[in-house]
Amino acid sequence: MGRQLSTVSFVVVVFFFFEIAQICMCLNNSTLVSCIEGEKQALLMFKKSLQDRSNRLFSWKGNDCCNWEGVGCDAITGHVNKLDLSSCYWLNDIEYNFDQCFKLRPFKAPDVNSCLLELKYLNHLDLSGNGFNGSQIPVFFGSFKKLRYLNLSNSALGGRIPDNLGNLTDLRVIVLGGEEYQDNSETLFANDVDWVSKLSSLQHLDMSFGQLTRLEMLDLASNQLNGVIPVNLGYPVNMSSLDLSKNNLNGIIPISLGSLYFLNLAHSQLNGVIPNIPVNSEHLFLGNNLINWSIPNSLCSKTSLQSLDLSSNKLSGKIPNCWNGSSSLELINLSANELSGNIPSSFGNISTLYWLNLSNNSLQGELPLALTNRTNLEIMDLGENLLSGHIPSWIGETLSSLKFLRLPWNTFNAVIPHHLCQLLRLQILDLANNNLTGSIPNCIGYLRGMSNLEAASAPTSLSWSDQEGVKQVIKGRELEYTKNLRFVVNLDLSSNNLVGVIPEGLTLLSGLHGLNLSHNHLSGEIPQKIGEMQSLESVDFSGNQLSGRIPKSMSSLTLLSYLNLSHNNFSGPIPRDNQFSTLDDQSNYAGNSFLCGDPLPKRCPGNYIPQAPGLPVGHHEEDEDDKKEKLWFYFVIALGFATGFWTVIGILFFKKSWRHAYFRSIEKAADRVYVEIEIKVARLKKRMANNQADLNQ
């Protein structure tokens, strides 16, 4: 009986203490636990070092720092374990929405105050989206051994990334990059990133790479990393995406790329040959490097590959002609290399292809007929090659999805086929610098993709337009459009042998931004309806045989900022209304002998007096009155002068005695002047002689 009572008593006592512990923990979580005094003082010191423009830290007062905004504490010990002063709303540990960031950085400081060292139990530190004046990431961050989350993105921290961040072995998320809102002039860089290989718990990284067994995505783009890519990179089994683009990496690309489906090593200084990419790779970006040799046939068999960018390298030889119907390629960019030979006919087998860029090589021959099968093709850029023959009519007949057709700097001849007018979605047509003859088709006005109605639709399937671009000459300069490509509408037929007039149908292209017909043999006048092309920003008609007056309707082109009408046969006054008042460069109109008016030095003949732009009607009337008064004033003066002059001359002419008396008086006056001068000279000589005698004595 006693033993049973003892057992029951023990159970009761245990239950009692358990309940007491629960009550204490609840109290501890709510009111009893407050932050550590030393850590509170450290936070107050850190607040003092910040410029809090949004008064976000108004709650940082009182004794309990655990209740301050952005501060978190351990529920049992009271130690500060979280400091979140980010300017953005974070959806979770690794996903964030920049659209909800503050437009102004909430906190600014010359550097990160070292008083944070007092917070030894921090496991979450977020200072993203603030302004620390380009100072270096503090070395003391490597002392936060319990840190699991570190976000310093867009915080204006620059300089060399400290190696001792490798001490943070519990770190699971580290974000050091970010360009979109950065305003510091000094970017982050690292001599090497070996320290990252020590972060064995890392799950998300936006800055570096290494032997990271749990890593899935690695993004080091747009930094100043230099040196070679380590051969023992390791490529964790879970890693599927690697982006090291826009750095200063050099050396040879590692032959083995693990199981990556996305690889971006563009814009570095990597050399060697194209590596063996994994079977499941989908996107390969190796553009703007020093890769040489040739394109391997093995790329033809990568059926999962969707994007292939080998542009701006030193690739030579022929393009493999082994592409088959099982390919998933959507984008092929082999531009700016040293490739030769013909365009492979097997490109016609790739049913998914919508972007083909082979520009700036040494490709020869005619366009392969097999490309007629590519009805999905939206961009075909074959400029800067040695292609020849006619521009085939099947381009307009079958490539109905084309939005950008670029064939400049080749040797295409014959006429512009009327079939191109069937490309109703076309936004860019660039046939410049060829040997094209004949006239501009009047049906060119059917290109609805160049009208305001259709131009806004733009490409919808250009998912990699941030990576790829199209070059266009607009406003006299060659520019490469990437992110804004979908908004570019341009027609360039310059530097050919085109004849005839500018067709009226061309003025239907009201969505055109750039129009270049320069350096041809075009004649006739500029269409009067050109003023209806309200989207025009750049017009170049130079180097033709155009004549007549410059249409006044052109002055209504309010977006026009570049105009070149030089070396034609234009005549008459240059319009000075509206937009033309800003186009005051004489070179825009040079080589037109019969043009007159501002900004040319040649004044217009007759009664034409150029009007100052922008003056109201009343001002014009006042100017006319002033001009009439001046004309009368000068007329009266001239009349008075003529009357007085001929009155004197007439009398002398008819009265011989008066004429003789007049000339005798003039002779006497001249004699008196002569005598006076001789006397003055004699006196001056005598005085100089006396002065010289005095000096000799």
C-alpha cells in the first residue's frame, strides 16, 4: 500500500512540475523574457549610426528590444537571433518581390557598424535594399557562427568579398548580388571563391560556387570574379542551373558540366573548345568569349537543347549539317564568328526554331530552300556575310511569322520581291548595303506590323530577348536592341541601287520609328502624306536624286530627332515650324544647291522672309509693320541723298563759270593746306637739329 502511494505521489509530483514548466514557458514567451541589456545597447548604437529617413525604427525604445520592429529574440534565452532591416517584402527565405521594395532606401550609413558583433546569437541577418555607401562587406560578419540566412543584396556594399564568410558553416541562404536597385559605383568582386566550398549546409546561393552538395542554383552573374573556373568544381548532384556570365573569368571551360540544364558562361574570356554538354541540357550560353576551333557535330544530337548561343567567339570552319527533326532548338545564335561555307539545309528540319542569327560571318551561297518549312521563324538575321543571289520570294510566301528580317551587308541582287509585302507581322526589314535594283514596291504599305495597330503586339515568344539582341542603324548610329527589341519598328533599304520614286504606300507605315532610304538613285518628291507617319524618330533620305520642296507636313512629326536630306536636289525654303526648328544642323541639308533659309546661310530670294517658329499671329503682324516702316525710312534717306547729290552735280555740269570757280576754290584750299604742312615740317626738322646739337655738347 505504501509503495502504491509512493508511486502515485511521484506521478502527481511529476505532473505538477510539468504543468508548472508549461506555465513558465508560456509566461516566458509572452512577458517574462526580455532582451539582454548588452544586446539592446548594441542595437541602439547601431540605430544611432543609421540615417533613418523613413523613421522606420520609431519602435526602438523602451527596455524590451525583442518587441522592436525588425528584431527577433529566442523565446527561452532572450538573445537577439534575428535582425531584418530590409527594404523589401520577402515572400520567403529565398523568393522575393522587388516590385514591393521602397523606392527610397530606408537606411543609409557610411558603413555597417561593428557594434553588431555583440549579437553573437544571430541566425538571420537581412540588410538588403539599403545604402552603405559602397563600403566593403564587413570582415566581422565571418564571426556570426550561428548565421543561417544572410542577405546583403542591393545594399550598396562593394569591394572584395571577405574569405572568412566561409566560417559560416550553418549558412543555408546567402544573397550578395543584385543590380536592379544598386547605386554604388564599386561592385563586388572576389579573387577566388574557394571559401564557398566550406559552406556545406548551403541551399541557395546568389554569388558563388564550389563543392556544395545541396546546391541547386548558382548565380554569379555580373560581378568582377576573375581567374579560372576550378576543374574540381564538382557540380553537385542537385545543381541544375549555373550562371557565371559577365565576369572576368578566363582559361578553359571544364570539359564535364555535370547534369546542368542551364549554363551561362557568356561575356567572359574563356577559351578552348566547346565542352561536352549534358544530355538533358536545355540552355547553353557561351557567347562573347574566346572559344575557338569548330562547332562539334555532337550538338546536333542534343534533343533537349532549346537555346544555343555561341556568338562572338573565334569559331571557324563550317556549321554542321546534321540537325534533325527531333531537335528542340528554339534559338540559334552563331553570329560574330569566323564561320564559312553554306547555311546548312538541315536547319529546315528544326520545327521549333523561331530565332536564327548567323550574322557577321563569312557564309556564302544562296539561302537554302529548306528554310521554307520554318513557318514558326520570327527572327532571321543573316546580315554581314557573303550571301548572294536573289532575295527569294518564298520568304514572303511561307515565313508568315517573321517579325524581324535582317539581310544587310551581303551581295544580294535583282529587285525587292513583292512577296515580302505578305509578311504582315514584320517590324524590322533591313536590306541595306546590297546590290538591289529596281523600285521600292508600292505594296510595302501592306506591312501591318509597321503600322500603329500592329506594332504594339510585338514578339510574344522571345523569352530570351534579354540575352539576345538585334542590331539596327537608327539616328545615324548602330545600336543593339535587347530588352526593348519588341518595340523597335524600322525600315532600312539604304546603300543599294534602287530607282524610281518613294511610293505613296510607304506613308501607311504609321508605326515606323526609323526610315532609311539613303544612298540610292531615288528621284521625284517626298510624298506629301509623310506627315501622317507620327511615330517617326529618324529619317535619312541623303545621297539620292530627290527634288521639289521639303513637305511642310514633315514639321508635324513631333518625335523626329534625326533628319538627313543632304546631297539631293531639293529646292525652296526649309520649313521652320514646330519640329524643324530643332533640326538646325546645316549638314542635314548640305549638297542641295537650291535650298534656302535657316539653318543654311543662303537667304531665300524674292519677298520670302522666313518666319520665326512658334510666334503667335499678332507677333507676325507687328513684325510686318516694323518691316514696312524700315523700308519707308531707308527709301526717304536714299531719295534725299540722291536729290542733294544730283542738285549739286547738275548745277556744276550746266554752269561753266560756277564749275571753274568751284574747282579754283578747291585748288586754293589745297595750296593752303600744302603750305601749312611744309611750314610745320620745316619747324619740326629745325627743332630736332637743335636737340641733337645740345646732346652732342
